[in-house]
Amino acid sequence: MAVGNIYEPDHVNSILLAGRADLVCLARPHLSNPYWTLHAAVTLQDQHEQWPLPYEAGAEQMKRLAERGDVQGLKV
């Protein structure tokens, strides 16, 4: 388990892929942005992340903006 000062999706992936941990715990990113996981999925261009049903329209818009590189307000 890895904890502490982990706040970027690439950092999470590198820890998991290097085998340094089987589980990465995030607290601060989720306190400041409850949708951090969803925003990180868009940043990493993950097409398999399931968004809650009420947010699916926003998910499609976020994916389109990410494809154009126009997600300026998205801070992950």
C-alpha cells in the first residue's frame, strides 16, 4: 500500500506498474476534488471508466474537450 503525497494520475500508474505497491491510497486529491478519479481518467484517455448516470452528458463533453486539448480548467 502506498500513501502520502500522491496526487497525479501518472504517479499512481508508475507506482502500480513498477510493483512498488498493490494499492495506492489517495486522500487529499479527493478532498479538494471529489471527481478526481473521473477527471484523471479523462486526462489519461481512459475510455472504460464508468461515470455515474447523471454525469454522462458531462463525461462526453469532457472527453471531447480533452481530445481537442481544451480542458484548461481541469486540474488533476
